[in-house]
Amino acid sequence: MSSDTPPTLGALMAEAVTALTNAGIENARMDARILLARAAGVDGGRISAWPEDPVSGDKADAFRAMIKRRIGHEPVGRILGERDFWRHTFKLSPETLEPRPDSETLVEWAIDFLEDADAPRIVDFGTGTGCLLLSAVGDLPGATGIGLDLSEGAVACARENARLLELDDVVEFRVSDWDSALDETDRAEGFDLVMSNPPYITADEMTTLSQEVQKFDPRLALTDEGDGLAAYRALSQVAFDLAKPGGFVIFEIGRGQEKDVGQLLVEAGFVGVEYREDLGGIVRCVAAKKTRCSVGRCVI
């Protein structure tokens, strides 16, 4: 083949799969296909259907640069700068976790709890990209929400995602150390749902994570540098204080943390602790309810 002849989709695909496989990257073919589709500006199906299609030199160079990044264990979502989650695509930043399918368990449960509520209010702690809050609010007519995060970069990213999803008129994001950015009006109105996917990985577990996570997810959003329960200790009572009577709390949790987190919620005053598994059969979320109380009488 002449050096002036542009490479084809098929040739670039074969080249990339070989390079990724040799580097020990799992799902090499799928990753190569996603990146080639983006670099070449084609639908993924075209790569298999018309592998003889030529690819211009600048697009081929862009693709090879992407593959080099993937060989360095940078996740595909980071390379693309976005990740699909629930029914949307969310922009990423270095200050945010990459949304993962397991977290859709929390969104699904939130919608189940609030689908019959009248204009529900939600607060999301450690909002990151805003994917949890925006996904729930987007599926709940009349819902509004506040997303809080310690990272200014994360809040900027969440605001951009809200704008792109045309939800910035019903959701706002604030830089906050837990609930410090909530004002008296927020607290007086209360929330129908308090939710969070906080840092729950223990310090010891951090060394066992994949290079994709260790090198490219923000450590602050992954671990409390301790036993993985510090955020729940801080948030359980905060959640109880913020929840309306009859309101709910949902936390995403790590493997094996359900009993500890459930006990923290009970100690804070919640009742009816429940657990929900993700698609892999791992308990991924814990939820509880704040009772409705009147003089001498409380009902769930």
C-alpha cells in the first residue's frame, strides 16, 4: 500500500485491537470500535459493514492518539470526555467520577419512591457530574433539586450537564462542604428525597482498584482514607434533619456495607430500612423513611 493511500476503517480497527490486546486491555475490540467511530465520525455499525472505507490522515492520527491513551489505561469515557448514564450522556471532568451502571440502581429507586409525589424536592450530596440528580429529576414531572459538591470543578461540570439537558431551570448546583451551602429556606422547606453516592472505598481497598480507577478517578470522590463509612456517619443525621416527614433517604454503598449504613440511619431516626441489589446481585443501595408524626402518633 502506497504511503499516500489513506488507511481504511478495517485496517485501523485491526491495528488498534492488536495494540490494545498486547497491552492487556480488556474488551479491546469494543473499545477500539467506540473510539474509531468517534475519531472517524461514523456510526459504529459502519466499521463492520464497510471496513474498506478510507479514513483521512487527520482522523487516523486522532484515532491512534486515542488508542495510545487507552493503552495507558485511560478509560474510554475519559478519552471521549463523556459517559452514557440512564437515558442521557453526561460530560466528565477530572474532578468527577465517571458514572457507572451500578449507580442507576439508585436512580431507579428514587423514581420508584417519588413517581406519585407532587413536585418532589431532591438534594444530592457529592453530586459530581450531576448524573444522579439530573436523571431522577428528568424522569419526575414537576421535580426540582439541589446538587452539592466540595469540588468547584465538579459543580461547574454538573451545571454544564444541566444546561445541556435543559434542566438548569429546575436544578441548581452549589459548592458545599456537605450541607454548608443550604440556607434557612432550604432547610425549612425540606426535601422529599436525600440521596448520595459518597466516597465509600476503604483506604486498604484503594490499592486493589484497576489502573483506570486509581489513575483517572478523583481520589477525594472514592475514599475517606479510612473505613469507608465516614461520609455515612456525617450524612445520616444531616439527611434526617433535611428530609420532610414521610420523605426518604437513599445512599449508594460499597460491598458489605449495608448493615453498618442501615444501623447509622436507624440511629439517626429513620425507619423501614431497605436494601436493593444492582444487576450483578450486589447490595448497592440502602434506603429508609422518615415517619410522619403528630401528637402521640407516628405513621410510616
